[in-house]
Amino acid sequence: MWSSTTRVVFRNREEAGQKLANALLQIGISSNAVVLALPRGGLPVALEVSRALRAPLDVLLVRKIGAPQQKELAVAAVVEGKPEPYIVIDEETLASTGATTEYIERQAKSELREIARRRQVYLHDRPSIPVAGRDIVLVDDGIATGTTVRAALKALKNQNPARLILAVPVAPKDTVEQLREHVDDLICLAMPYPFGAIGYFYDDFHQLRDEEVIRALQESDQWRSNAPSVSSQPVTEQDVLLEFGNISLPGIMQIPRNPKGVVVFAHGSGSSRLSTRNRQVADRLARAGLVTLLFDLLTPEEDQTYSNRFAINLLKDRLLAVTEWLTQKFDPEVIPFGYFGASTGAAAALWAAAASQAKIPIRALVSRGGRPDLVSSANLHRVTAPTLLIIGGLDEDVIEMNRRAAHELTHCTKEISIVPHATHLFEEPGCLDKVADLAVSWFNKYLVAV
């Protein structure tokens, strides 16, 4: 959370949502979380948050009641609720405008009719996602006075969520402090002073139409239906020591109860078995029923020599030795082997896959931000394992490297998948989750189904 005395600009609501998601990931969100958007403006923001958190998306319909002759000045807000709608009145603003209780009641009835219309248009007969006992992340594109948000929070509290989190890209500091007492956690990326209107902090803050809200909800439903299912298999994790002659390489192995495949990870230059990015993908693969092994490709002494990190022949030999070691624990004819390589590790995995086919067939291979330019054309021609090349959409040089390599992969099924908005390390919100989704799908299709 931070504040600024200068103008804060988000390119659009989607970018604000991605940045908001990154902040939410830092505080830890339960796996049972639900993301609730305040339409219309909150929908594009919340869609990015739901993707990053891998949480279902729903809407909470709330309508501002404007002052007489000043419709943009909120004197109250009405929100759908269970069992009854809720009305929250800003007593101070109400007194200054001369609005009466009768005026509020009359306007509330009108806004409730609009809420009913929007629920039918947006969701048709789709039931609301239950709130009780779950982490609820309430998202909007910004807060001005906070009246509508207070109404929404009041309605949600009465439904007994386990944890109530408010997440917005921008809001005035005094409003944030007032709202903090109504939630368990509050994330606000920017609290500029002076504040002005929310739209001042966006390059694109166009008024959303109903069609855009519907499209965002449909996109969320489609994304969730297409996401690969991940089992909840119990997984055992153990530290291992891989010894070859006078070389000892530490590793981390995850073994699900009923393994259906083995995936060996090859990390990139300057990384290790402790790579948080590879660990995130490995955790997903393990829950999907695949044994995962992350290990250090180099000893600490070897890693001190920078050129060793790009000695692909050496890294390839280490990967082959580890693959041979694994055959003592798993029969590759029964539980097939695959590789997951990142950056230079992907080059080692491609070369090892080409070299190992006769002895220990590698059934599938996934590359994340790989450097196939470090593998000769001759060795690329020898790869027979179905190969998925995942590249960040902003990693232009590596995209071109992988496109050239794909032309050289002439003896295998191959596919390039570009993750939008991702850089080389896939650090942007939701991008590593997309990598994990793609890897699970690829290994399920080409490693497990053999």
C-alpha cells in the first residue's frame, strides 16, 4: 500500500486488476475464496484478480442514491442482500443536501428495480455463489466517498464470511481509514492527495456498458471451465541427495499417493532447486498426480564459475544422470518420464531428450521461457517427445528463438503457447498459474495418456 502526491495512472482497469492481484497474492488468500465485483466498473478489475487467485467470480449489485439536483453526490446506497436489501445512509452528506427520508425510500425502490434488471441481464438464472464461511474479496475500480462500498460490506458481513477483504486500485486516504474498521484486510494500491475523481487516475476509464459486463462474466466462466482439473491427491515431499562419483546434488522430490508419471525439472542459469517459480509449477503437477523432482544442476563450487551456467553439454549430462538415478525408484515403462525446463534448463532438457530416447524414453517435454538457441539443429531434429514451448508475450527475443526452434523440431509433436503480458520470468499476476495450467494439460495429454 502506498500514497502519492502526484497523479497515479493505470493504463486501464485490466492493468489495475493485475497490479491489485499481485498485492493480494502477497497477503495470502484461502483456496476457498470468492471474488465479488461491484459492477459495472469493478468487473474488469475483478476478472484479473479472480484469474490470479484462481477463484470464482461473482457480482454484488449495489446502487448509489444521489442527492437531489446532484445525482453524482452519493447520500446513500442500496445493495442486494439476504434476506433483505440493505440501505446505508451518509448522514453528514444527507444533512448538507436537504434530502429527506422519504426521498431516500423513494429512490431506493427505483434503484432496487434497476438492481433486479441488472441481475437478470448479467446473470439470468445463475445462482449467487454462497458467501458464508469463505474468504470474500470485494473489488471495485476505485472509491470516492465510500458510501456504496459501505453498503456492500454491510450486506456481506450479514452473510457471515470467514474473512472479508476489500481490494481497490485507488481511493482517498481518509476514506480508506474509515473503511478499514469494516473489513479484515484492505488493499489499496494508491491513496493520492488531492484526490478528485477516480477517472483522473486512469488513462482509459470509459463508461462500461452492460454488454462488457456480460462478456467479462462469460469469459470468467469459460476460463474456469477450460482450466485443467487438479486432483487433491496427498503428496509426500522429501529431500534427496543425488550422488554420482564425487558429485553430490541436492534435490526435492514430491510423490503423490498414486503417481501416474514423473517430471524432472531443469532450472535456469543462476537458479537452483529452490526456484520459487519452478516450485509453484511442481506443486501443481504433484497435486495432479505426477512425481516431481527439482535438483541443483551444479555444485556450489561449479556455480561460482559463471560460464558453467551456460555449459549446456554439462547440464545435459547431469540431467541424464539424474534421469538414470530415477529409474532405481520408478520404472519408466510403467510410470513414464517427462522433462520441464526453464530458460537454459530448457536447452539442457531438449538435448537430454534427444540423447536419452533409446535408453530412457522421455514421453513429454515442457519449456518455460526456454533458450533452444543453445541447442544445435541436429539435436533438435532428434527430439521425439511431444514438446510445448511456453513464452511470455513481452519476451520478444525469446519468442523469435522458440519460433525458429519449432521449425527444427521436425520429428515430434510441438506447440508454441504465448502467455499475454508475461515477461521472461513470468512474474506478472496470474502468469505462472497459466504456465502451470498449460503444463498440467500437456503432461496429462502426452505423458500420462501413453
